Amino acid sequence: MAHLRETSDKALKLLRTLPRVQIGNLRPNPNSKQNDKRGRAQHGGDKHGAGNKGSGQRQNFMRLGYETGNQPFYLRFPYEPYYKGHHMKRQYPPISLLQLQVLIDTNRIDISHPIDISTLCNSGLLKLKPAEMEYGFQLTDDGLDNFQAKINIEVQHASEAVIAAIEKNGGVIRTAYYDPRSLHMLANPKKWFQKGVPIPSRMLPPQDAVDYYTNPKNRGYLANPEEISQDRLVLAQKYGYQLPKIEDDSAYDMLSTAKDPRQVFFGLEPGWLINIVDKTIIKRKQ
């Protein structure tokens, strides 16, 4: 009797933990229901998946935007000024100072050489799509307090706080414009070199971007170097840090390296031809 009592107690205890029997947890036994009909949909295959009557059974699909005789959406709202020229606006994918520091700490970027679009794309973690109106990278201030690297970097957009964070560590930053063809070359240099075509010259910025890249506050590559030096001191006083002297730095040659306004790659001049197979550089005659 004791054994039966223990068994019944275990059964009752199990029933208390189980959910109540409801419609939601009722289901037939596996393989107890068999489908008598073959084919697709609810008609047992006699419709061949094409549905009922009219154009629905003839796969005569309506064109995109057609609303079966109603006034279509693109005609009900034909104009929205906010989106005028939207498809022509230049985009700058963001990269934060925190991401840049991680790339440096994991040895994906070598800070003993200048950093540009080609360096960022070759890290394997960042991509640039010039076909989608992406004209380079903008450096954001996320991770501002944790950035400690001394670098020479070239980006397309940077805020004042980002410029101060890089120059506080003894680094150099420039903002530069690249035309779409140059962006394709920088995003995938190997693909361009395999074409066997000389390196073209970089185009100058369009009219609406000239003011940005000639402004020393933005560290534009077309700005006056003397004005940039003066603005470095002004920014150091504004943010309250001692501006390191680049001239006394052991890495002065690296920090002072800059591209010509018509140059695309560091160390490679326009008109040069790169032969990957023979690992040679064919320079043009002066």
C-alpha cells in the first residue's frame, strides 16, 4: 500500500506542475492525419497554384505602382520638396574614434604609416560603396576619452572635438575630397592595378564643397598651412591642452607626410603604372 501511495503522490505532484489541458496545447498524435490529396493550395492540385478566375489564373501580374484603377500613390503625392535632390547628396559613412582605436589595438591598422581611405578599407572591417553615393568616411567622437593613438589620418569629414582629440595626442588630421573614380581606386586598389591603367589625377572638389576643404578650422587639404598652424594653437587653448610639437617628434617624417591635391595614393604619383605581376612601377618621363 505504501508503494501505491508513493506512486499516486508522484503522479499528483506531476499533474500540479503540468499546464491545464486547453485548445492551445491539444494536438493529434504524430502521423495520425494523412493528406489524401496531392498538389498545391486548397484545391488539391487542380488549379496548379494559379488561383481562381480572371488575371489571377493567367499570371498576368500588374506593373509596379498600379492600384487596380485607383489613383496611384505616386500621383496622389506627386511632389515633396524635402526630398528634392535626395538621390544626389553625398554620403559619408561614420567611423568612430572607438572603432579606430580598436582597429589599431588589434593590429589591423599600422600607425607607423599615414592612414587614408585605402588603409581603412584594407582593414577588412570597413567598406566603402562609391556606387551608392558614398564619398568617404566621417570621423565621429564616440570613444573620445579612450582614444590614445598618435596618427596621421586623412578623412572626408570631422568635427571640432575629433580634431582636438587627435591633435592632443600629437597626431595630424586632414579632410580631403575624392572624386568617384578615385574612390573606386582607393576602395579596391588591387582591382585597379590589375587593369594595367596609369593612375589618374584626383579631381578638385565641386563648388559646394570648396568652402569646407579650404577652411583651416576643418583642416581642409586646400587650406593655407600657416592658418592651420595658427588654428591648432587656438583649438588647444579652447580645449585646455598643451599642443605637442610635431617638429621635435621622432615620427616627424610620418606625421608631416601629406598628399598633393591631385594625388590619390601615398607614395604614388599620377601617371605611374603599377605592375602587380612583375612587382614593378613604371614611371612617366619628366
